Amino acid sequence: MNQLLSKAYILGLRAMGERRRITLAVFLLAAVSLSMSVWLGATATATHVPGGHLAAVGPVNAQTHFAEWYEDSNGLQLKLCINDAFLCINDPVDPGNALSVESGFGAEAFWWAADAHMPVGTGGSALLVLAVEAAYANDDPEANAQMSFGRIRVRASGLVPGASYRVIHPYGEKDYVAEAGAVSIRDTIDIGCLGVIPGAVACDWNLARLSNVGPFLVWDPAVAPEAPPGAIGNPAVEHKVIGSPFGTNHFRIEGLNAGGPGVNFAQTDLFLVQGKLFDNPPTAVNDAVNIPVGSTARPIDVLANDSDRDGNTITVSAVTQPASGAVAIEAGAGRVIFTPGAAGSQTFNYTASSTMPGNPT
């Protein structure tokens, strides 16, 4: 389905080490299986304030067998981030697994991810993980076992046991009572097609859109350095971000000694972000030109009525030849030169390409 209008709110509580998976059937125009994995290591004491959602999902890629892209409410489309050792963090290819070799990664990869970490409490630390993730039902790459989900994970240690804390992040906020032990807060919410049965129930890629992840956080363009070309960030470089639907482009914990003795908050606005832009192919429109009898070479601006969704520069990268006459690309002009042969109607094809390679129309 293109529209997912139902919302489901589930509160799951767990003791340390226990995993609870909740499957909810949502009935709209057809039955939709929505899987939510909820892990909590501290008692949630207040209603979660949810964030946004993703707007759309692309078709399945024939090579990876996962959705081509996810799009947020700002129209930003991100492709599955693989095949880039510097800008993508994904499990490496398993050379002994044919599907892994074909898809270009191992057990998991990400369309998008943003992590933040900071010191908290007394010698403790806090971690925020936000992601739209690709994985497999049984961990190892397996045909017809693909899954996608949005993830919000909060981990913290070194807080005061029994004290109340509020966690604020770009997609919402939530209250907790810190647990005793090594981990004070442990909370993971995954929403998407997690209940895949290999070979029987295929992933509905739309279900990841029901998570509270969205719009995508991206590097703040007003803060140097700029994101690498074709990417929205670098997962190895901490950077300020924009994109929160609430304007809370930070990770903050409020409560007793959260920032150390006598300091009741801790906060960071630096994130490690990964995500690569999906380069849509340009849209080419047919052209028709009348050329007087006796004309010689004639320039034709075939790109004048073509467009590119991403705003990339379009060029003519190839042409075919008509039955009579000749066509050549005019270097640097975005035009072709047609030299007529015999009188009558002639047809040729051209290829329009955007500035990012590999997406011709």
C-alpha cells in the first residue's frame, strides 16, 4: 500500500535479558503485519512523544533484493548505503554466501543512520542510535528473508538507580527510572517488517515508514565541513545536524546528576551520520524539429525540455544514427548536430545522463 494511515502505540516492559516481540495486525484496505521489537532495561514512566515518519519507499532493487530507497517528508531519497568503505558502515560480504556476494553486503546495512554518544553520570556514558536498517530474518543472508525497520535505541550507564530521567532526542522524548547495575537505561524500539517468514511472508517495505524516524537528520550545511559529494554525512566524523521535526537536533538526558555530581543534564549536538543520495535518472521528452530542404548541419537543443528531479546537470551522453543523415554530439553544449540526408522523416535516439554516473534515461 502507498498510504499507511493507522498508528499503533505499544508499551512493552522487560526485565534485564528478556526480549519481547509484539506482532500487531493492522487492518486498512488489506491486512498488514506490523512487527515491533521492544526492549526496555528501565521502566518507562511517561507517554512517549513520537516524531515523524518516512514519506515513501522505492521499488525493490534487482541486485540487493531490498528497497531501492526511502524518502522523507522533505523529499530526500536515500539509497541503501553499501559499496563505500569510507561513507557506509555495513557488514562485509560473506564470500561463502552467494546472496551476500550478489547483494554487496553481509547480514545488515543501512539506508540511513545517525549515532550520538556522550559521558553521563558518574563515569558512565550514553548512546543514541537512530537508523533505517536492512537485515535478514535469520541474521545470515537468505533468499526471501529480507527485512527493513526503523530503529530508536537509547543506552545509558552511570546514572543514579531509582532516579527519574528524561531522554530527549530528534524524534521525541521519553521518561525512565534508572535501573541498578551496569546499564541504567536500555531501550530499543524497532518498527518495520520484522516478522518475516523466509519464503512464505515477504517484507512489506512500507512498514518501516510507521517508525518515528523521519525526516532524516543530515549534516548542518551552515557548519564546516560540508558533507561529502553524494552523501548527507560521514559516519567517521562528528558533526552538527538538522532535520528534527521538533527542532531538537541533539541528544539530551535530564535528571539527577545526569551530567555529573550536581549537574542535572547532559547534552550533545554532535552526530555520526551515514546516508547516500539516490540519484534519480533525468526525464527525457521527445523532440520534433522541421528542417528546410537544402539545409546542412543543424544544431538541436534536445535537452531544452528535459529535467532532473535532483537538480543535477543533464548532458547528452550517446546518440543513435538515423536511416539517412548523421547525428553528432556538440561537445560542451548539451546539443546535437543533425546533418540531413535524404528528404523525409528521420528518427534518432539520444541518452540524457545526470552528473552522477550510472543513471541514464
